[in-house]
Amino acid sequence: MDILDISSKKALRLYMKRRREELHPTQVIEYSLELFNRFLVSDLINYKNYMTYLPIKNEADTSQLINYLLDEGKNVSVPFIDENKKLIPLQIKRNILYEKDSFGIQIPKEKILFPPEKLEVIFVPGLAFDFQGNRIGYGKGYYDVFLRDLDCITCAWCYDFQIIKKLPDVSLNDVKIKRFL
């Protein structure tokens, strides 16, 4: 975990995007496997209903997590931003077909809505997190709005370098992450 002092969200976003883009594909695989192994020895393995994300732009990979959860008969959903700019969970199944949305993110072709209130664990992506559970995403606030009224475990699925001492410009609208792997 880095001790990093960047005084604006904009500068921190740029720094973290660049740092992530510099990762070699083998590093992404190694770091993602490390996250998956941490998950396997955590109590987070004991739930039934999960939401994670399909990675873009060198984000920590979730494919092993998704495959494992599906193999174990768990419910897995991924985020989808609908026409009202609202994040909704779409359930995924084994051998599902995907297409790219307007953000270039893979989403299931078949839109099976999963009730958000049934989610027990949500693995949340982000550009940076701090030790208090604050998170910086891409700046649209989709996750903050989505998570605000949910009673579930939120867990950062990120590289260690994305966790820093303190994030700049934290607002009351920012929803905190409850756990790290």
C-alpha cells in the first residue's frame, strides 16, 4: 500500500489510471490471482448473492472470482447503467453472451435483472481507496447512488497500490467501502 499525497481527485484519478495502464499483463494476472486467493481464505466465501464487475483498462481481473462463484452455485451479477443513468445489477450465468455498452464495458446480452436488496457482497471497482473506506471512481457517482440504501458488504477489489493513506475532497455523498481483501 502506497503512502501517496495528491491533493485533488482529478490529479489522483489521472495518476491511478496511468499507474494501472503501466501494469504488464503478467502483473495483472499475478495481482488478480492474489486477490482471488485472499477471497478464498476470507469469510466472504460464505454468501450466496454477489455482485462484481467485468474489468476494463487493466482493472484487477474478476474472471476467476466469477467462474468460482458460478461453479459453486452462487448468484453473480454485474453492473449495468440503464437509459436513466441508474446502476442496476444484471445476473450472469455460465456460457452467457456479452456485448459492449456505451462505456465500452462488457455486459450480458440477455438482461436478467437481479434484485439489489438480495445482494450480500458487492466487489466494488475504483481508481483509489483510503484506509477509512473512502473510494474514488470515475466521477459519475453511479456506485454512490446505488450503494447508498443497500445493506450489504462492500469490498474493494483492487490492487494494493490503489489503497492510499487519505483521499482528497471526500464528500458526504461518497459511500464508504466496508472491506478490503
